[in-house]
Amino acid sequence: MLDLQETILENTLRITPAAEDERPVKQTQDTKWAANLAAARQFRPDPRSSEGS
């Protein structure tokens, strides 16, 4: 971010950079895929599984 942008955010909007423990964890493609698959299964269970039979 540019120095000017940081100055505006900090002084005008009173926004400061997030602390290290407040930053989101970097996700791998595998963890993103697993999260999306889990969310999709809430709406449509896997027809190959024995659940719901």
C-alpha cells in the first residue's frame, strides 16, 4: 500500500494494520476445495454414500 493511502486510512478513518494474529491464515488449494465440498454437501449429499438410503 502506498504511504499516502496508509496515512489516510490511519488518520482519517482511524484504521490501523491488523496484528499478526488477526490476519487470515493462507489457505492451500486443497483446503479451499475441502471447504467448498463440505458446503456443497450440505445442500446435496453424495449419492454414492450410504447416508439417506
